[in-house]
Amino acid sequence: MTTQDLGPAELITLVFPGERADPGVAGVLAELAAGRDIRLLDLVFVIRTSGDLVRITGAREDLHDIGLGAFQVSTPKLISEHDLGPVRAWLRPGTSAAVVAYEHSWARRLARAVRDAGGMVMLGRSSGQAQVVAESAAPVWEAEA
């Protein structure tokens, strides 16, 4: 895989109020990953148990026990220990988070069509082949008490 084969990639963290992924969220993630708009690049599930222990499950392991079923990951491991550090820091006991790296496949297809037509994409930023970095150490939202 070359950089041209990889569209813009992002990292998103989905936080759950228990130690498993919600089946509805897992279903939507599976639907998105099966479609043409995104490609799942990597996934790591982090659990902080009620006893304050941290358990980590990667996409190449069995995800059924945590409610995520089976996902196909097509790239080498992209989510690093550095990316997981902030998640470990703010995850509360009895909660969990899915850290998901995904590619915007639609952007890759669009850029290829523009190049094939003799044009070029003027604005855009390549994330690089293996550069997926968390931009924020804090969750975007806080759950109401």
C-alpha cells in the first residue's frame, strides 16, 4: 500500500458507559466499515474495570466478548501506545472506549477520478500512510451525571 492508495485518515474515540460496546453502535460501525465511504484501518478497545484495571483488546484479537464482533482490518497496526495514553488517563472505572482509525475512502476515489480527468485536488492534507494521531486528550462531550 502506498500513500496514494490511502485516503485521508482520522482517529475517533467512542466512549461507552460500561465495559462493552453498545450493540447499536457496533452495528452502525460494522455497516460503515462494510460500505464504500470509509475503510476501517485499526481498532483498539480499552476497558477500565470497576476495579480500576485497564484491559486492551486490538482489532486482530477476538472482539466478540466486548460486543464488537469481527472486523476486517486491512493495514498494519496504526493505533499506538501514544494514541492510547490520553484515553487511559481520562477513562473512568466501569467505562470503556473504542479507538477507531478509519480512512475516508470516498476522498481517495474522488481524487483518483480528478487525476484521471487531468485535474488535481488543490486543497487537502494527506495524513500519511501510518500517521494517525489523536488531536485531543479530552473527550469531546461529557456525560450528564
